[in-house]
Amino acid sequence: MSYSDGTPGVSYSYDRQGHRNTITDAAGTRNFQYNLDHTIARLGRRNAGGFFSIYILGI
């Protein structure tokens, strides 16, 4: 996605099942991993400075 006012763009990627794999924007990149029941299992986040965090959901 791009904007005419200079707002940084946003890009998305999806897997074969239609789940969002990544979101990339000015804040960094978020990676998603899913359980077999299609719920989000893990969310990884790398910010623009290179710092990486992992959040494990549904425990």
C-alpha cells in the first residue's frame, strides 16, 4: 500500500491458507505463526532498529 502524502507504505504477505504471514511498515516487521486450528500461536516483531521480540499466545 502506498500513500500520496509521504506516509510510509505497508506490505503484507499471506500463506496458502490465506493466513497473514508478515506485515511490514515503518515500525518494523511482524511475523505470524499459526496453530493447526488456525489461531495465532506466535507473533514475532522486529522493529526498525533490528530488535526482535517473540510473543507466544494461547498458553
